[in-house]
Amino acid sequence: MYEDFYGLRERPFDLTPNPKYVVLTDSHREVLLNLEYGIASRKGITLLIGEAGSGKTTMIRAAMDRQPVKVHCVHLHNPTLSRSEFNEMLAVRFGLSDAAGSSKAAMLMELERLLLERRDRDETTVLIVDEAQSLPLDLLEEIRLLANIGTNDEKLLSVIIAGQPELATRLNDRSLRQFKQRVALRCELKSLTPQETATYVVGRIRAAGGVAAEVFTRQAVSMMHERAHGLPRLISVIADNSLLGGFAAGQRPVGAELVGEICRDFDLAPQSNIAPAAQSRLIDVPAPPVARVAPEDESGIFGSFSSKRKKFSFFWS
């Protein structure tokens, strides 16, 4: 709706996972490397911690896409299953027989046979469990046992457990000590800094074919960071709605006042711990490497990004 008004080929802040919009901060790059290693080396359980909206699922999908061999993925999003429902879902997602869906023993035998066949074809199988902070103890135990499937030389199933910070607290419980000891890799996604928020906003606008300085003012981006607390999903929600509001009001670029109105509509309170000095440095960051070439006449508040742009590519979703 607003794309032509702001000189964009497409909407840059949709919440759907689009790999060409991945922006790699230092934190995201470290997480991505850990996930890639955990998948490729079949390390057993890899634990990924991050606040809601920090990009956990995005990083997992990016790591899967970067694997050099064929990867079979089973992604479980619902943590409220019973133990029998969990086994039934595994049987369905792994393409096992009807008998495996009703018998845990049959499921485990068929699954191990399938994993061995895939290993022999140099294929990797990954089980991803999302929203794991809500998993009951019995399902965590089931996942631990699945991660144990392997030969004398290697694990056959890579397991990625993604959850909010409450999961890390739960794993300190004595009843989960065996599960915690099976965690081979652990990584955490942190909220974006003010500079990283600017990189995120500019990178997505450029990937959509736009010029950042013609879309948002510096003060608008600063307010997005403050009200979203550095969480990419909230930043995208604020940015998308601000562009829609700016289009309706005929405002280009979108300023802080309009962004503030959007934040009030979403009941997003200011972040009290951002110092003014930190906000004043929001735009003084290097350009994000992007998958598409940006216009060379970019100027104004985002001008420094254009002159320092690097030549390699990355993706964001």
C-alpha cells in the first residue's frame, strides 16, 4: 500500500521469515555459527536462549539454509502436548508408520533405522523444539532420550531447543540436571543496541530498494529502539505501522512524533534505561551489508551508511 510512496519495491518490515532480510549483528553472527556447528557436527542438544521477538526462529532457519548437505527438519512449535501426543506427532513428522504413532517402542526402532539410513546417505536430521520454556518435565525427558540416539561414534539426531530466558532458569532445577548435562552448545540472542537497531532498519529498507533517509528520520529510529527495547520483531511492527500512518498523513520521511503515536496505540512504554548520549550515537554505525545495491545518492541522517557499505551479502527474515 505504501511502497510506491516511499520508493520501495516491497514492504521491508513484514514479520514473515524472508531470508534476504537477515541482518547479522555480532550477537546474531555468533549464534548462527553455534547453530551451524551444532547441526553439522551432530552435537546432540544445542540450546538457544532469547527473548520473545529476538529472532530465534530466524536464526535457526538461516543456519539450516547454510548447511552444505541435505537437512531433514522436524519443527515442533506446540509445547503443551502430552507425552503420547508428542510421540504421535514425532511419528507423523518423521513419516513413520501408523504403528509408530501408537507405540513408543515401534517409534524409536523405526526412527533409529531412518536416522541410520540418512546418515549413510550423508544427510542430517534435526529436531527443533520451539517455545521450550513451556515444556513439561516429561517432554524434556523425552527430548533428552531422543538426543541420545546414536552409534558408538556419533549422534544421529541434532536437537535444537529454543526458548525464552525462563528456560535457562528452569534448567538450573536439580530435577533437570541430566538434561542440562546433555547440552553440548549454548548460545543467547541479545536485544539490539541503538547502533544495531539503526543497522537493522537501514538494512531492511535498502534490501527493499529504498533510501533510508527518505523513509525515517534519525529521531524516529531512535524512538523505535527505545519503545521496542531493541527487539527486532517489535521494531518491525512499529516501523511497518509507522509507514502506513505516514502514507495516510502524506509524511515523508516519517518523524518521531508519528512513531510515538504508533507506540502509544500499541501501548509500548518508553525504555527508561537508555541514556541520551547513547541515543545521540544511534546513527554513527557502519553500513549493513545488503543483498541488493542501494542508490548512491543517499544522504541526510543515514548518509554515513552509504559511504561505508560493504560488498558482501547477508539475509534477514
